[in-house]
Amino acid sequence: MQALSGIRFFNISQVRAAPATAKYLADHGADVIKVGPLGGDEGREPRAPADRALAMRALQPLTAGVDAAGTGERPETRGGGSQ
């Protein structure tokens, strides 16, 4: 049994350290759910416009029972942390 077996991690991050964190967690047994934007990741072309409301509805069932999430955002951009 691996150290993080039974932990579910929801990853919607791109480009920053969170994708590497998700890989590290998966390597140690966590169940990682990786979701990219509807229009494609930032580094890929072409990008189609995304419908935010549709994306939010699609994500809801995926987040059930998740223990932690990675967004790739700094805490102050979500209303937390020091400014």
C-alpha cells in the first residue's frame, strides 16, 4: 500500500508547479483527476472559446469526494493569503 492510497486530488492547474505536484501525489498512490480547460491548455494551439457555465456544470460531478484540489493560482487571487 502506498502512502497516499485513498486520497483523491482534483487538478485543474496548468503551467505552474501544481501539475508537478499532481504527478508527485499520483506517484505516491493518490487518485488524481486532471481536467484541462475546454479551449485547451495555454501552451497548445488552436484554442477554442470556452463556455464557463458549461465548464462549471461539467466539473461538479468530478469533484464529489475529493480530498484536495490544485488550481495553480496564488492564494491572494482566490481571496486568501496576505496581500
